[in-house]
Amino acid sequence: MNSKITEQHRGRPAYIYVRQSTNAQVLHHQESTERQYALRAMALELGWSESAIRTLDRDLGMTGTEMTRREVRNCSAESNGAEAMRILG
């Protein structure tokens, strides 16, 4: 556990952003995708609860920025305007 991270920090959601731009990358870079999903364990080790960790992966394997913008909007909506503590990815 990191002593610089306080309960105030842990009171905000932690976001894990999993990103591969194409389906080919998803297929051929599985280790990278797995490492990105493993960031959830890091957030748990740092003291976030399961319910406070959000994984953003709906645009996995897609090109362009539209889905990414949508994900960022969802981040803001989920946090009810409160600032997320950390985006891991």
C-alpha cells in the first residue's frame, strides 16, 4: 500500500483504460491487453475496493476517436462531476 494515497483518494473511482486500436492488435498483442487488465490488481493493492474500479474497454479493437470520447464522457458521468483519482492504462 502506498502511504501517499489517502482515504480521500480511495473515495474516488479508479479507471482502467484498456486500449488496442485494431482487431489485429487485440489478436497479436494479447500480452499487452492482459497487462492492461492486470492494472485492476494494482488498483486493489493500492487500496481501491472492487466497486470503485471501473474498466473502460468498450472501444477495444476500434480505430478513431468517437468511442474514446464517449468513454471519457461516461467517466465524467459516472463520477458525478467529481474528479477521478487515477486513470491507469
